[in-house]
Amino acid sequence: MERSLSMELVRVTEAAALASARWMGRGNKEEADRAATEAMRDVFDTIPMKGTVVIGEGEMDEAPMLYIGEKLGNGYGPRVDVAVDPLEGTNIVASGLWNALAVIAVADHGNLLHAPDMYMEKIAVGPEAVGTVDIDAPVIDNLRAVAKAKNKDVEDLVVVTLNRKRHDKLIDEIRQAGARIKLIPDGDVAAAINTAFDDTGVDLLLGSGGAPEGVLAAVGLKCLGGELQGKLLPQTDEELARCKAMGIEDVNKVFSLDELVKGDDCIFAATGVTDGELLKGVHYKGSTATTQSLVMRAKSGTVRFVDGKHSMKKKPDLVIK
């Protein structure tokens, strides 16, 4: 992949964030998602790459654009797999809460797991705790391992998990161990990435969320030198059949980071839609808007924070072709 692709992808996530942020707090997650998806798709047409969507808005007959198998880019440049979440946190935006993102992950063709749309159990940590956790180990053992790796007491740790009824037992175990918990309504891609940045105050992600989001988070953590392990959690016979169609006979298989995203090169780009621990959201003032984005490449280890100021008069459609 050309290194220039990194900054081109920021233009895509910026457009999605600018479009969807207009819907913050307005109680309409469908319109927020539609705005992000349409803006992202428009800008993709200008990007120098031969991309194929492997994680997107659904199958071809389920989504009008950014569907699985759709071709992206202007037809020139590297052949890549593309995973997108135009608006990671539709409910977050609808309610005006924290940590909504527009997200893209790109890797060389054939290197991203085509994760089916089902639950995935996940454990994610930043670079300091790589190699110390095991998704099959008891919660207390993982907490002690991360605490030791980060030179903290268990009581100092902050564990993020989605605030779901299915996590009641997990939450009880974390509390009994003495660790602190940050319960989030949605947005576990942001939560996983936050484990790799000390300033966010997040040490560990635990619990189940979407499998496609697990792959997106894995790309980000690969760029950052972190770790994510995942196990698919099929809930129906149809989902079990999807696993078998992928060649997964043992549904208890643990996917390592290098199985979720293969190879030594990938790019992760995200723009804040609403304010969060790591990225500021979109702020509007008159005919201008500001954005903050994160873009990273695994091969170089480069991590960039990009602040943008956008003229909505000169670029009302969010793209100049």
C-alpha cells in the first residue's frame, strides 16, 4: 500500500463525521447513519485504490451502498480489503453521547477476516499488556495480569464493557475483583482503541459486541502494537451455519490479532463525530466546522492526530472531485 493512502482515508472519515454530526442529539439514528454512509461513499470515489468492501453496511441486497463486495476507489492504486463503519455509535449520536466515530480499516487484499454480523466475545489491551491476557482465563486472572504488566494495583484498573444485560455476570466479577468499570452504551471500537492510550484512562476491554467491529478494532490495535482476542458467538442455527461456511468448525476457536488482520501492513482511520476521551467531535461555527481524526499505519508504526478546519461554503457536499 502507498503511504499516501493514509491521509486520503482521513478525507473519507472526515466527510462521514461532518455529515452525521448534524444529527447529534436529534433522536434519529437512521438519518445520522444514512448521512454518514452517503458522504463516505461519495468521497471513496476519489481515493486512488482498488478496494473491495469486506465489512460494511450489510449484504448487497440489504444495503444500498458500502455493501459487502462493493468496489471502492477510482480504479487506480493498490488492491485492498476495506472495512467500514460510517457511524460507529448511531445511538450515541442520536442521544448526543460520547465516543461516536466514523471508521475505516484497510489492509492488503485477502488480509482481513470477513467477520459475519454476529456477536464476538473480545478482550483488548494496549502495548504494555500484550501477551499477558487470555480470553479463556478467569476474569480475575486477566485483571491481575494487566495490573502487573502496567505496574498498577487491580483497584487502579479501568475496565470498559458495553452496558448490556448479558454482561451482568461479567460486571459482578470485575467489581468483586475490585477494579473500576466504565459502562458504555455503544461504541466498543473506540473503547478498544482507547486501551492503547494512557490519556484515556482505559486499561482493558472485556465483553461481547459485534464481530465486524472486532475486526475494525483489531486493525487499530495492530497499528498501535496492542492486542485483541476474539471468539464468535453464534446465537442461531443460521449464524452457526455462517461460521461453518467460513471454515470454522469449532465455534470456541479463539482468533488472535494476526488472524483477524493478517500481514504486516494495515491502515486505520477514524474521525470523531461526538466528543470522546481520545478524539474531539465535530464542532460547527457559522460556515466552518472543525474535526479531529486519528490515522495509523502498522508497517511504519506512525500515529497521527489530524485537526481539520472545513469551509462548508466551499465544500458544501463534503467533496471536491
